[in-house]
Amino acid sequence: MTSHDVVGKLRKITGERSIGHLGTLDPMATGVLPLLLGKFTRLAQFFSSAEKQYAGTIRFGFSTDTYDAEGEAAGADLKPMLTLEQVRAAAGRFHGEMEQMPPPFSAKKIGGVPAYKLAREGKPVELKTASVRIASFEIVGIEGAEARFTMSISAGGYVRSVAHELGRDLGCGAHLSSLRRTQAGVFQISEAHTLAELEPHAGDLEALEALCVHPRNMLQEMPAVTGDAMALGRLRNGAQANLPEFSSAPLVKVFAGQRELVGIAKRVAGTLFQPVVVMG
């Protein structure tokens, strides 16, 4: 499934039309796909820089036009005999801040058109490098021509590009043969739900809501404060208000009661806050 397919299935299960995902997963990939439903789609801007963690395999011997197993081979299989030490040594340079060239078959836009659409039409794809940060890239093991790895990479980074460049550095070509996202920001695979687990609760909004992340547990870098009726009324109308918040955090989550998220507010001075996002 594509990420768009997942959104479509969730719309049928929940009856909610407004659903957005936080970072596309390639059709070949599996794992964590955080989704925002209803009014919570207004919070997407606060998740954009979330780091992603992956586990997968890289197949050495030939590259592909998509940099993964779904693409066309760029040449014959060289059947390399690589050692774990060789691969780990070559993987060592993929760490920290670096410039990365996105795959030609990617969602990066060129003149407003996704690169993959131009590539499928045989048109030239002139992409620019982008700055990414690879916090960790560990080659766990190698069996034959395939290496297992784990990686932590910044938002907007492509694991496929790392696999392609690693194969180029080793002189034998390579492509991403499998990929599973194990974490996206604070969202871990151990806490995720499959569509099959959600389907029995179709139409039962109370049961579905219980499976979602509690609003107070989202955006944990922001303190959660509960406003009084006067402050909440002002914030809902776009006006500044005083809140019982004494930390130095620039942004706070504002609640009415335990669960109802009223919005996100920005500190103006002291305990005076200006609404940034109002949930309605």
C-alpha cells in the first residue's frame, strides 16, 4: 500500500474525511506511519522535523533506477564477495550532517511536479542536494550479497539514497531491498496499531479514540496547561490571555479539562500567551 492508500482505508474505518500522514512511506516499506485525524491535522507543522528510525536490508551487486527493489536494474549483477568489515568501513562516512541527492523517483518537486512523475515519463530530473543528518547507521550483519542495517535519519532524508551511494562507494552497486520504519519522532512501532486491529471498531468513535495517542502525550516538548473559562474564551477568539504557566517554554498546549485540546499558544511575555493554532 501507498501512504495515500492507508489514509483511504482509515477514512472508511473512522468516517473522518480530514486525515493526514506525517511523512510518506514508500510502497515497499512497512512500519510506523503517524496519522492526524480531524482537527488534529492543524498540528502537522509541529511534527515536521521529527527524526525517523529504520531497520532494513541493502542488496549489493547492482543498483536500480529507483534505488530500491521495485526499480529496474541498472546493470548485470556483479555478485560481490564483501566482508562485514568492508561494508562497515564504507558505511562509516554516512554520519552527521551531510549533503544528500534525493532519488530521481521521489516525491521531491521540480517546478511543482513530483520528480517521480517526470522520471516515469522519461523526462529529465534535475534535483538539488539537500542537507540531512544521519544520527546513526549501523551495519548489523551480512549474508551473501545482502546486509542488514539500522539507521536514524532526519526528516526529509532518503534511506534509498544511502544504499545507492554505499554501493557506488564499494564499486559494485547496491539498492535498498527492504525497509521498516521503527520510529517516527516519539511514535514507536510497539505502540502502533495495524489497520486490521482498527477495522473491528469501525464506526465506534469512542473505541477508536481510546486507541489514539492521548492529546496530553502529544508534542511532549510543550508543557500542558489548563486555562480558565475567561482565558480559553480569549484564546479561542484569537486574543492574548494569561495562563498558569511558569516555565520558560516558548510554546504550550492549552487544555479545557483533561482531554480537550483548545490549541497551541506562544509566550509573549511572562504568563501572557498568544494563540498560534486554535482547534475550534
